Amino acid sequence: MVSLKALDRPASLGDRTYLALRDHLLSGRSAGGEPMQEEALAAQLGVSRTPVREALARLASEGLLQASGRSFVLPALSRSDIDDIYELRLLLEPEAISQVTRRLSGRKPLQPLRNQLAAMVAAHAADDANAFSDANYRYRAAWLERVPNTRLLRAIELYADHVRYLRVLTLGEPKTRAVVLKGLKRLTGAFAAGKPEDAAVAMRDHLGEAKRILQEAIGRQKGRPNGHGVQG
């Protein structure tokens, strides 16, 4: 039987357009309810409208956009949305953290997490919300890449992405960053001690705090006359 080798090929234009738009949505630079103008996006990306249209439809299928007439908008999350999303995250992420803790042994695997935690501490001290957010994302990526169950991993990433843009905006507040640091220091300690149950409890508490912060942010958003965005 002839053995076939996978062909190396660059990502298609459609895939690159999708990834660029996805990164933009999750960056926090767009407010909930903001329309995604196909023609304007195509001009900014230097592509035709076809890959943009396909990318927007793909993002909508993942729940990161919602249809609005003949266009798409970034969903303006409600308290009920946050409840639903965090109900799922609380089912998924503590189990994933338990699995990861069992696989983290020795100082070397923990070093990427410690490095990003140190970067968050430094960014918080410098009141640099963007650097803090970037290090926070890298910390999360460092433990997620060790989740052995790929289906569990995909589900976690999907539901976390639904609130990531809002989380980015709340990290502009020093008190929010302090809460995040406290939770991640506790989680890192559980990793270092090799205690899956403690790590799971730490993650449940961390998610509970995140949910509370987002609910408060939505409450402030609804209280503004213009109703645009959650400001940091």
C-alpha cells in the first residue's frame, strides 16, 4: 500500500480572514452590539467581501457573533447569558484543571505558568492593563495546552471565548486585576503542590469571582445613558 504524506500548504485566505476577525472580536476593541460591516472589514483586511462573509458566518456559528438582519453584530451579553456561560465553565474547567494538575510534576513544566504570573504582577504594579491581559492569556494558554482531552479543551475554549472580550475590558480596573492575581496565585500553588482537588476548588472560586465581576460590569453598562461597552 502506498504511504501518503500530508502536504504542507499555507492557511487559506478564508482561514486567515477568520483568524484575524476572531482575534479582533476577542481583543475587546469592539463593543457589544457593534455591527460588523462586511465592506469596511474587507477594505481594512485588503481582501474581497467573500472571505469576510464566510468568516463572519463561521464566527456566528460559534456564537461569537449573532445575525442582525443581513449583517452580524457582536452579542451584547446579558446577566442571563453570563449565568448560562459560567454554568458550563464551572462544569468543564475544574475537571480540566484536575487533569492538568496530575500531569504537572517538577519545576520545569510549572515555569511557563510562573513566568506569566510574574509578568502579570509586574504589569499590575505598572498599571499596564494591556500587558496584564496579554500575560493572563498566555498563562491560560500554558495550562490549556496540557489538557489531555481534546474535546474537553475545545468546549472550554469556545465558552471562554464568548466572554473574553468583556473580560479584557474589565482588566482595566486595578481591583479586578488584584482579584485575578489572587486566584491565579492560589491556582499555581495547587499546581506546585500536586493537589488536583485543591486546584479544582481554586478554579471554581476563580470562575465564581470572574462571573461576579462580569455581572457587575454589565450592571454598570446598563446604567449608562448611551449603553455602549463596559469601560475599564
